[in-house]
Amino acid sequence: MVYGLSSATGRQCGQHTRTPRAPQRAGAVALVLVLLTGVFLVQELSLGLEWTLRASALAMSLVEIAVAASARCLLAKSPQLHHLGPASPLHWSPSLVIGIAAGVLLALLGSLLSGIGMWTGGPRCTGFTWLYFVCVAPICEELAFRGSLLRLCASELGPLCGIGLLCSVFVVVHLHSNSMHMLPTYCAYTVGLTTVRVLTGRLGASIVCHCTILLCWIRYG
């Protein structure tokens, strides 16, 4: 994963000799803080105001989409536009296969690390909750954590720092006071999802991987 980023960085540095400007770097850090703060605020408000799941889900999705859109705007102004992954992204077919296979493997690993059985130990979902957790949530999270913001952070903070920062934030926002036992699982998920994103060069592959993980985790009915 690091090799792919380093080689991409080297190629781009050959084309752009200017160093990143401070405003973009500050903007990248600010967006990460906004994402972290926004998710925590939604979580606290949903508990304090007793929001319905629909309201909480909508607020969370809006925060993640807004951060992703802002990162895309900043990325367009970045003097160094680093490409994540291979020079040419994999075709869609192998990328989707890799995403599905990695999702199943990560779900198995998460089950072993957490002790939660696949299809049996996860939360029971019906209707809207199933649609949100399997489709909407993973898409919005991938747009926020492994979309334009990941490219922006990799460009302005460096590949290792950018990826490390967003992986850490991903783990932190998923942990709660009563879910510290899930720390190894979330660490495995974020490393696996980011690896799929970088190796294939396609955000769609990590989205499919994320959807597959949740599809293996929750129960329907």
C-alpha cells in the first residue's frame, strides 16, 4: 500500500515541483477536525434529544457528504495532485471482485477478533435500518474517509501521515465507551478498506468492500 502511494508521489513530483501551499494543508487538517467533531456532535445529539434513527442517519450522512464535497473543492486547488494507487486504476470487474473478497475476509477477521458471529451476533435490522447500514452508511463513510479527503491529506500531509490520520479518525468515531473491545476489529477494518482503495485505485472497490462487511455482520428480520 505504501509502495503504491510512494511511487505515485514520485511520479507526480516529477510533474509538479512546487511544494504544497499552507492554506490547503490547513484546510485538510480542518476538514478532518470538522469530520471528527461533526460525527461526535451527531452521536451526542441523537442520544440527548432522543432522535429517531432516520434523523440521526440523515444528519450523519449530511456531515460526511459535506466534508467529502469540501475536500473535493480544496483538492481541485491543490498545487500537487497525488494519485492514490497504481498509475492506471484496475478495471471495474476485478476491482469489484477484490472488494467483495476482501469484505468477506475482513468480516471473518472481525468476527474472530470481536467474538461476534457473522449473520448471528450482529444487530437485527429491518426495512430502513437494513438499507441504511448496508448501503447508505458505507457509501457516505467511504466518500468521507477514503474519497477526496484521503487524496487531499495524502497530498498535503504526506502519504503516511495522511492515511494514518484518517485511519485513526475512522477508528475513533466508531468507538464508544461500551465498545472498546471492538478496537482491534475497527483497526483491521480501516487498514483493510484503505488497502483495497489504494491497491485498486478505485473508491468503488472500498465501497463494495464496506458494504460486504456490513452485509455479513447484520441480521435481517
